[in-house]
Amino acid sequence: MAIAGSAPRLSLGRAYGRLWRVWVRRHWPMILAALALTGIYAATSAALVRMTVWLVDAFEARDAAAIAWAPWVVIAVALARGGSLYAQAMLSNRVLATIEMDMQRSMHDALLAADLARMQAEAPAAYAARFTADIDLVRIVMQQIATGMVNIATVIGAFGQMLLIDWQMTLGVMAIFAAALVPVSRIGARLNRIARRTQAQIAAMTAQVNEGLAGARLAKTYRLEGYLAAAAGRAFDALRRLKVRTMDTRAAIDPVLEVLGGLALAALIAFVGWRIAGGASSLGDFSGFLAGLAIASQPLRKLGNLYGGMMQGLAALERIYTLLDTPNRVVDRPGARPLPPVRGAIRFEGVGFVYPDGTRALEGIDLDIAPGQHVALVGRSGAGKSSLFNLIPRLYDPTEGRVTIDGHDLRDVTLDSLRDQIALVSQDTVLLTDTVAANIGFGRPGATRAEIEAAARAAAAHDFIKALPHGYDTVLGAEGGSFSGGERQRLAIARAILRNAPILLLDEPTSALDAESEAQIRAALARLTRGRTTLVIAHRLATVRGSDLICAMDGGRIVEIGTHAELLARGGLYAELYRLQFRETD
Ligand code: ADP
């Protein structure tokens, strides 16, 4: 059972204190209004107790006038009770929905700002689950707290009247209910433990389902349905077991309070009954006391459940706070300056890199790239090519040595100014759900339609875009924006051309395209790379022959460096890789 993302434990006070300070407190006018309505509701609870005393005594005294009034008073109290309850619910629903949205925004902002290391720490779907499952739990708890205020007010109202009737007896009843704190808090702690595992398991289950969907093509061709069904089945089953445990544990709260309620009632009957027999108390008092106990018992039970709910919500809050609080490794350091427009000289000086999980990916990299040079990185998979690549836009920082552009250590400049001068064309061209024009336009925010079209022409993408149902305004995804591999690449190239950055990172597609696409893309790439410092991860060695410099990588090191002819003549790793591919493509 894969459970990812353990969160530090927080106390109830700390977790809900922060919730209050950051998200809830600013809605104080609405909350105050809701509390006022709650006060009205509580007053009606007290009124009900008082009325019972009054009515029973009136009946006993055969007071006709009072009895004639009674139905109207009952209606008035019921209306006030219902009205205040409804208005309170309307107000708190609005506040709660806003709080929920604000929390989602905060989490989303935190995720967008997270560096790659953090984003890759969990499956994307596991993060997404925080926006649904964890937020849901928090909302439910806040709802319970909102109604909890009504319950507290009801209990105070009812017990207040009971105190007036017979304070000694009331204290006795309170003591009986106070005894419930011990078992209820135990159950709460248990609920918190189970909830932590449940929320993590929901995330794992979501990730599992998502994996199956995202890899649908693989799953179908390799007929992995059985495997996926079994894996998802285990995740569902783990969740089922946790849910049963949650429900069982929660179910223990009611019986505890039920038994204590029975004890309170028994004590009441014994003592007050005895007092009435002695004439010290009226039947009205007894009935009023009984009504108070009846009014308070349901809210008391709910308060017991609220505690359990808050302990469950605590687990969700811990997970949400972890997402918000985990610091980024790659950040602007204090006093970082913007990188001025560069010529594109990139230097790696004694660079080593170890991933957060301890995997060493690069060691002793020294590389000097002149402005405008085309450098190809070749090597077997796992050699460290992508890792080296990732250091340039500072997706990661090197763990040893430094990387400079035009002599500026990348850690001294602001991330935005650095990334603005880099264009990336990766194997998996990411297209967002928006128009084609917008998808190219992401290359340079603020670009005009004419500039976007010019970039598309230079990328040999104009013709196929024109052939789409709405041309540049076709919305991807929605209107059949299913592009071929070659078309996606040309969109990515158009994006990069539009960006017009001095440094270009090109992660070459692994698979070969048909001859025509290949020729078009090669021409588009030639236009794109001209005059820019270009780093290419080359998978197909046929494309690297023209590079100014080829770096052959192995085990995180650059083992050979030179031109195609030099490296072939040397007869080392590159020559071997080249020979292997040549034979494959023969
Ligand atoms: P290449 O691009 O040449 O295939 P990579 O740079 O992706 O090689 O990988 C270099 C080494 O770093 C490999 O051992 C790989 O398993 C490891 N690695 C790559 N990405 C990560 C990551 N996110 N976390 C931990 N190790 C990684």
C-alpha cells in the first residue's frame, strides 16, 4: 500500500488557530452576524425550558388565560428558532464556500511556485487530491463548527435555565457529561490517526486511477488491464478498510454519550423526584429540568462528534499546510539581480549534482560553450543529459561547482530574468487547453497575432494551422486538437521562435518522423537555432553531425568532447554509439 506525503503532526489549537487567522478571521462581520443569530437561537432554547416550567405550573393551577396564550407563544418561539437557524446557515454557507475557494487558491499558488524537486516529490494526482479530498474534509469540519456554535449556545441556554431551577442538580448533571471527555478525546485521537492514513490513501488511490488513465495507450497495447485493475483494487480495498475503521470509531462516540445521558436522567429522576416528594420542588421545575436535559442532550452528542470531526479535519489541515509550507530549494537569493540580456556564453565549472533522493546524476562537469555555439549531448539513457540540461534554467541548482551565463553565476540572478532568456523545445510538447494562437503566444506574453503567425510560418506550422476548423482560433482539446507528433513539435518550435531567446534548449524527440515532417522540422530548427547558443539532447546521432561540439556522457561525466569527425576518429564511446545506431537504422 503506497502512502506518500507524510505530514508533521500539529496540535488541534495550532492547526485550527492558523485556519482562523489566515482564512476565517477576515470574514468577521459575517461571522459576527452568524453569532448574533446563534444567540437568538440559544435564547429560544432557554425560552423553551422556561415555557415548560410556566406551562406545567399553569396547567396545574388551571390558569385559563395563560393556557389561551400558550399556543401563540409556542408559534412565536418556533418561528424565531427556525428563522435564526436558517439565516445562520445561509451566512455560514457563504463564508465557508469563500474560505474553501481561498484555500484552493493558496494551495494552487504554492504549487505553481514550487520548484521541480518539490513537484516531483508526489504524483500530480496526489497533489490534486488535496484540492478535493482534503479541502472537502476541512469544509465539512468548518460546517460542523458552525453548527457546533449553535449547539454550544443551545447547551448554554438550556443549562443556564436548569441552573436557575436547581443549580446543585445541574452541576451534578454537568459532572456526568464531563466524564465523557475522557473516552471522547481517546476516540478523537484515534480518529486523527486513521484520518491521516485515509487522506494519504485517497491521494494514493487517485494517483493510481490517474496512472491507469494517463497510460491508457500503453495499458491497452500491453493489455495491462488486469495489472491495473489489481493495483487499483488494492488501493480501493485499503481505502474501504480505513473508511470502515473511521465509521466504527466514530460510531463509538454516540453510545458513550447515550449511556452518560441515561445516567444523567436516572440521577435526575432519583434526586428531583425525591425532592418533589418532599415538597421542595414543583412538578413544573421537574418538567422544566427534564425539558432542559432533552434539549441539551442532542447538541451535547453533536459536540462529542464535533471533536471527532475536528481531529479528522486536523489530518487534512496538516496535509494542506505541508503543501503550503514546504520550502523551495531553488529560489531567488536575497539581493539577486536581474540577468542583463546575454550573449549566451554558458560555462559549467566543476559541476556535480545529486538529486534530493541521493541519486548522483552529475560529477566533475567542466564545459565551456561560446555564444551561438551548437552543442549536442549524447549518451545512453541515464548518463545525465537531462540533469545537465535542467541546471541551465535552474530547475535544479548544482550541488557542487557552478554554472554561469556570460560570467554571471546563475544563483546570483533572479529566476525570472534567467528563464526569460531561455527557450525550451522538449520531446513532450505540452499544449494547454486554449487556442492555437495562445499556445504559441505563451512563448512571449504580449506577442501580437502577426508575430505569432510569423513564428508559425518560420516553424512550418502555418499551413496545418490554417487547415484547422477555426485556424489560429481553434481551441485545442475541445475542437479536435489532436495533432501528430510532427505538428506538435512544430508548434513547440513556433513557440520558441516567438520567444527569441539567446539560449535554446532542445530535447530532441526519440522517435523518427516521416520523411516530409522530418525535412520540414529540420528546416524549422535550422531557422530557430541560427545565432543562438543551442544545447541539444540528441537521441538520433544522425542529427548531431553538424554540431560545433559533441559531448558524450556516461555515468554523470562528460567522457569525450569534440566534433563528429574528431570523436569518430577517436574510436571511443561516441564512435561505439554511432556504430550501434548506424547498424540499427541500416
Ligand atoms: P539521461 O537524460 O541521460 O537519460 P538523466 O539525467 O535523466 O539521464 O539521469 C541521470 C541519473 O539521475 C540517472 O541515474 C537517473 O536515474 C537519475 N535521475 C533522473 N531524474 C531523477 C529524479 N527526479 N530523482 C532522482 N534521480 C533522478
